[in-house]
Amino acid sequence: MKKVVKFGGSSLASAEQFQKVGKIILSDDSRRYVVPSAPGKRFSGDTKVTDMLYQCYYAAANGEDFSGILKQIKARYNEIIGGLNLKLCLDKEFELIAKNFEEKAGSDYAASRGEYLNGLVMAAYLDFPFVDAAEVIRFDQDGNFDADLTDKILSKTLSEYTKAVIPGFYGAYEDGRVKTFSRGGSDVTGSIVARAIGADLYENWTDVSGFLVTDPRLIENPEVIDIITYRELRELSYMGASVLHEDAIFPVRKAGIPINIRNTNRPEDKGTMIVASTCQKPPFTITGIAGKKGFVAVNIEKDMMNSEIGFGRKVLYEFEKQGISFEHMPSGIDTMSIIVHQDEFEEHEQKVLAGIQRTVNPDYLEVEGDLALVAVVGRAMRANRGTAARIFAALSHAHINIKMIDQGSSEWNIIIGVRNEDFEKAIKTIYDIFITTQL
Ligand code: ASP
């Protein structure tokens, strides 16, 4: 059994957190490859080391004095090293970082030092070998992650180690220049490492006990999802639910490796398993609810629209020309609506409308803004009759006007459009009928 374990910034923010992490890793011999983030916030209002590094580099790049902030960053590491009683000195590392900052090595290099240094601390603490991500994770000339090359280099390198620490968040171009993933990218590194070593499981340790049915800012203490499929997760993440970096799914999904989201502060909790597919019956008809505000519906009506070949294509082309991607497109016999992001659409609104008017000459063309979309996702919906009816009845009881409905043909998600001001109430209502009343 081989596991890759990734720890987020809050799991590694202090010596005390490091000790919890150490216990977790050493309690299971199959936890062999460790991917750390940079130290995160120790308390609310604290600053993440990654943000301090960006700030520090910004000062350096502007020719300002950056020694003060670099000292503060060093103090964060020394606090951890001291608290763990390690005989590790990062003086030489910090001298090199200062020199490279002066020489303007770039903000990616700067940000990556958070994970790099934390990797050194972690390797010293666990007495595991350290493998620099810059040596094994590759980006191509255009700055895109090179999955195949990385997989080759990484699996070869790691085959030489039974255990290792590989810092998250960055890799390098062929010439050795450091490049980072987008923020939160250590999740991606963990996934890449899991694929490269053919792991049985990718454990992603954070500060929540798994993926929640809905946003805890809207529902107090929502239920934790025990098991979720990649497809369900992708749908919920796309609609705003966040625990895991979006790009972290692809490498493991390809290799059929499950992800287990776990809580460093409550290791006894089982967390959420993310899997390709499962026959396990979920406890509720729906797996999760997520949503976002800020959409616009462009509503078009024209008699006999359905028999006019190319109508839809012509309409969509007007959006394409302005570089606007559409989110949904519910349609009727003589009507269609195109749902787009309001902030993307506003700037090009008149051009798109004029284009539609000119090319398809509709009987009626109207724009409705300030809409929110709510995604109700669940693999069990397919086997349960009446899910949509229950949603609509509940929303109607709550006096929420449904502006749009879109159900994917695979029948495991229903998207509902409501007014922005009804958004929170809609989520609460749906949570209540499918979860609270079933507990
Ligand atoms: N430290 C990086 C960030 O704050 C990457 C990560 O934590 O995954 O975004």
C-alpha cells in the first residue's frame, strides 16, 4: 500500500501543527510521500508565508528595502524549527534567497520558496529524503504543465526512494527557472506525485473534515459528504464549492486513484472519499448544493425558431465573436435563453444584442440580469423519481420564483436560475427538504 499525503498551509502553520502532522504520517507506514504547503495562518488575521513572500519580492523588484519582511519570514521558519527542537539552520538558504531577490529572480521563484523551505523543515523533522520539485516537475516553454515529461522524470526519481518529501506548488522550466501553479497549487502537486508513484490513495489533509454538502457560510454546520464522485465534485467546484484546487482532479482521475480529504485537527474523522464511481448508496438523494450569483439571461423568441436550421449556431456565434463563453442554454420550441456571466457580458452587451438582432431577426429579445444559479448535484437523483418536483414545490412554498431550469442529460444535476436576492433562501430551502428533514 502506497499513499501520498499532502498537508495544507494551516496544517503546517506552527510547530504544534507540525507535531500533529508528524504523528499522522508516522502512524501509518504506507504514508510514504509527503507534499507540504508553505506555512499558512496561525490565527485569523495572520498572514500566510506565501503572501509575505509575494510582498517581499514586490519590494525587491521595486528596488525598495526588503530585508525587514524577509527577516519576518525567516522568523516564521525559525519559530517552527525551534518548537520542534531541530538542528536545522536556514541561514544559507535565506542568503541565497536575498541574493536572488536582488537579482530579480521573479515572483514565481519568490512564492515557491515558501514550500521549498517548509519541505526542508519537514524532511529534517521526519528524517525523510528531500526531493526538490524544481528537479522533477516540468513546465513547457509556454508555461503549461508538462504532464507526460513530469510523469517520466518523477516516477523514475521517486523509484529510488521508499519515502520522500516533495514540496508543493512549483516546478521548473527545462532551463531550471522556477514556475508555480496557481494559488492553492500544492493540491495539484500531490495529485501529480500520486499518479507518478501509482499510489493507492491520495490523502489531502486540511482543516475541515471533508467536503460539505453546502457552503457553511449559508448553512450552519452542514453535513459532510462521505463519498463523492469526480464528476459530482467537478460540478460542485465549478459552481463555487472549494476545498480542493480544480486542477488537482485530473492526474489522479486519469490513474483511477481516489482522494481522501482529511482534517489534521481531527484525524479520527474519516473525511470525504473522492472516487471515479461507486455503488455505495448515498445517505441522501442529493450529494451537494452549490451556486453563484451574477448571471445574465439573454432570452430570445421567434415563431418557428425550431425549424430554422442554424438558428442556435448564429446566436451563439455572436457571443463567440465577443469572446464570451456561455454557461447554459435552456430552450423551448420557439424560445431559447443563453446564460452568461454578467461581468463578462456587460461590456459587450450592445454588440451581442445588435448582432443577434441583425442575424436572426427575433420577434422578441430581452436581457435579464442579476440572476443566480444553484446546482443541485447527486448521482442518486437518477434512480429517484420526483427529485425535480420536490425542488420546485419547496421553492414555490418559499415564494421563490424560478427563472430557469436546466437538467443535464445524465440526470445527476439540476441547475436552477433564481434572482440574486433569492439565492441564499433557495439554497436553505433545498438543503432543508433533502437533508435536514431526512436526518
Ligand atoms: N502556498 C501556496 C498558496 O498559498 C500554495 C498552496 O498552499 O497550495 O497558494
